[in-house]
Amino acid sequence: MVAEAMPGPLATLPPLRPALAGMTLLQALVALGLFAPGVLAPRLGIDAAGLGLFTTAGFAVGMAASLAGGVLAGRLGAFRVASFCALAVAVSMLCALAGNGPAALLAAGIVIGLACGPETPASAAILGRLASAAQRPMVFSIRQTGNQLGAMAGSLALPVLATALDPRAGYAAIAVLALAGALLFDRMRPVYDPLTRSAGPRFGLLAACRLLRGDRTLRRMALAAFPYSASQLTLNGFFVVFAVAELGLEHVAAGLALAAGQAGGLVGRLGWGMVATRWMAPRLLVGLLGLGMAAASTLLALAGATLPLPALGLVTFLFGLTASGWNGVFLAEVARLAPAGRIGEATGAVMVGGFAGLIAGPILLVAIAAVSTLSVGYLVVGLLAALAGLSFLADRS
């Protein structure tokens, strides 16, 4: 039995807002660590292949760790898992400090995967326990803004630190912030972890496959998470390299354009949650977002080099609005569709598709760039997102 279906619930639940703030902070810390090598790549001389090694290792480990996230929250408590994830971010940044070679990037990617895998299922377990069904679209959307807050902070601050101090200063700053976060989460643990601790059964890849095989709607969600996550990665993980190498931008200007995309994701994660709550069925909205991210990716690839910086910032804003804005309403819909008492497990299972996209995305982009350009890679990923979006719109069930 997982946390959100514990027998004998507490008479008075602890407040939702501190837990929501804590889990939002956790995602911001993970995002800072995940996107730091991509933002610092031009100053550190990290090429697309090195970036692909870091992200592929991170998301491969994250995919496996995601399956355990809900159960770990049940066995250890959601905020104990959060403390572990924050420590993993700090260790990953220390590995990145060791050098730019393949070994350091591989080690940093493996360790960051131990943070990015469990954090979403663990947060779903505690927030699904505290929030009512009516609250979940906005609660999950707010929580997902942590990704944008962390990415925006990194896009703006890391190039400045790299220019003013040292390219590696950003890694050190993130490690310090992550250690502070781990201490904060440990202080929150006595209040919240009793809600999510239970003797949950082991939940691995075979159990995830059984869950998805038995539920067609969750299976479609997992399949759509693949190209949607890959599309998000083309913005968050590769845009700075793409903008400097192919669009002709300076490093700081590329960071500003990426920050506009992250701002779009922040607006999207909040706004789409409201749209799904009040005006549109989540399934339809998720399909339209796939078409939107495909259109923005195509425009960036075909016309990005000719656009002045303000117009380019608008395109990246629209890209972020869709490619980085889909997660909150998507995860709230997964929570709604999950079998009773299995929100954490269902989230981990569906996110296997998302992590598979995050793994395949860098490989696909690097392979295409080796024989053509990153612009072509953006076109291909956009096409895959469009096909996924159309699958939702074509489904009449």
C-alpha cells in the first residue's frame, strides 16, 4: 500500500503549503543541477557529445530510480527522499567540478539521475495525500514551476558567474544551495513523513509494465511523455549550445533567450493548470500542447538565425509555454487516472516514458548534428511531438 492510501488517516493533516513549497524547491534544485552543464558549456568547452553523455547517463539512472520513487516515499517518507535527492544534486555538482572530461561528466550524470528520478513520484505521494481532487491540477502545476524557477535562475546567473568569476563557480554555488536544501527538508521530515510511510511492496519495471498494460489511458500518457520530454530537453538542455553555434548569439544573450523560454514554461505550468481546471478537458489540452511545441520548435529551427533577439525571445517564450509548460496538468491527469492508492506508483510508471524521451532525445540530437545540424534535430523532435499531440486529439474515448 502506498502513502496516499494509508489506513487510518490522521485526524488533522499538516498544512499543504509548506509541503508544496518544499517540493517546489526540491525540483528547482534538481533543475539547477540538470541544466548547469548545458548553460556553462560554451565557457567550459563542453560540446554536444559531452552534453549528451551527461544527460543520457542522468536520465537513464533517473528512469530506473523513478520506478522506486513512490515506494521509497512509502518506506522512508517523502521528505527523507527529498533530502537524499538534494544531497545527490550536491555530489553531482562536485563531480562536475572535477573536470570537463567524459569521466567527470558521466559521474555527474549518474549521480544527478539519483535526484531527478525519485523526486517526482515522492512529491506526488505527499501532495496527492494532502491535496483534494479539486485542488490537484493547480497544486501539481505550482509544484512543477520549480523546474522553471531553477532553470531561469541558472540561465541568468550561471553565465554571469562564469564571466565574472570562474566557469566552475556555478557548480560550487549549486552544491552549496543543495546542501542547504537537504537540511531544510530534514527539518520538515517529522511533520510530513508519517503521512507517507508505509511498508510498500517492491515496484519495479515489470510491475510498471503490468500497470500500463492494464490501463490504456495511462499507457497513452506514458507514450506521449516520450516526445514531450524530448522536446522539452531540446529547449532546456541544448538551446544555449544551439544558439551560440548555429544562431550566432553571444553566451549571455543565449542565456537571456533561454530565460525567456523558462519564463514561458513558468507561465504555462500555472496557466495550463487553470485552463484544465476551468475550461478544457486535460486530455484535449495535452494534445494541443503537443502541436504547440512542434510549431515553436519548427519556427526556431527554420527562422531562428534570422530573428532579432526580442523576436527570438518571443519564440523561445512560446516554446517554453508549451514544451516546458505541459508537465503540471499532465501529472495531475495521471494522478486522476491512477488506480486508488497508487498515485506514486502510477506517476513513476508513466514517467518511465518521459525518461525514455530524455534519454533518446540527446542521442537523437547528437546523431543528427553529426551528419547535419542541430536545426534538423529540432525539426525531427518537433514532428514526433506533433504526432503525439494528434494521437490525443484523434482519440474519441
